[in-house]
Amino acid sequence: MSTSISSKTFDFLKKLNKNNNREWFNENKNLYTESQENVIAFLDELIKEMSEFDEELAKIDSKKSLFRIYRDTRFSKDKSPYKTNFGASLGMGKGNQKGGYYLHIEPGKSFLAGGIYMPESSVLKEVRKEISLYGDEFLKILNNKDFKKHFPELDQEDKLKKVPQGFEKEDSMAEYLKLKNFIVVYSLKDEEILDKNAVKNMSKIFKFMKPFNDFLNTPFH
């Protein structure tokens, strides 16, 4: 029987959102543990399913792929101690130096993502070079029917106003060279997360991201 995300896991996240304090969390630690175990079991199946098309993923430990629920509040105005989501990085590389996959589970705000997020400047430069040199290949991936249907555009967060140094202003890929992240996002409705076939459905969407990730990872092989 396939593992699915339990409605109890959603209920826990909703309650945590309303009671984001240590006292409530400690009193309801069992709810957290149950939810965490549910997500890890789900990730086990998802990783297994996804490694059918991306064998690199077979090496991933689902427990280690899941981000901690404890927030780092040192530099944040928001001092809430806990995240109100479960997030898992599937092959996104240490320090975001590699194109990979990400799953975000949060009532009303769940999504799947792929690509490289906030890469170091040296990595960013290599990716930009690749896009400038092989623009046709990159556009072919972005304009693929299935890809475009699920990911109409790349994430535009923190986009530069001008073409970065070292590249021609007239470069035909100029708009892509201004990007600081190379990320695609697919929003999920709550019922899609809770669906009993969620593993297969998500894996299918992640599979559409693979050529994009492969392109981003080319300079680092």
C-alpha cells in the first residue's frame, strides 16, 4: 500500500501555526513525531519512485533530506520558534551548488520546486556562461510542451536590472542572465498533497524538471 500524507499531518501544521510557541509544542510533541514519521515514510516512497528517472536520488536518505522544524531566529524579526511546514531537499546539493528538487508541505501553500536556489557567485557565473553559450538548448527545455504547461516561467526573485558583468548587453539570453536563482515552482492544492496517488503524481511533475536540472548541472560534471 502506498504511503500518503495524512490529514493528521496537516492538522498538526495548522495547530502549530496557531500555537507557535515552545510550551504548546512540548505538550504536543507526539503530534510532531507522528507527522514527521509520516512525512519521512512518504519521502521514502517518493525518492524510490523518482530514482526510476534520476538514479542519483537513490543515494538520498529521506531523514536527512527533511529540513529541521526549528527556525533560526537570530537574524529574524519574526521570533516564532518553529516552521509551519515540512520541507525536503531532494538532491539540491550542499550549499545549493547543484540543481535538484524540493518539496514543501504547508496547508494552503504547498509546492514542488526544482533548479538551483541562491547559488554562490562562482556557481552562478558558470550557469550564466552555459546559458549564454547554449541558449538554444536552454530555450528548447523551457519551451517543451510539458515543461511549459507546469512551469510557465522561471522564478524572477532578486532579478538584476542590468546584464551582469562579463556578458554582452546584446546577448540574446540577456533576460535569463539577469536571474540570480534558476528555479521553477509548481503550486499544489491541499487535496493534491493528501491524494493517495500523490507519490506517483508528484514524481511525474518532478520528472518534467529533470532536463532543466541536467542543463544547470552540466558545467559541474
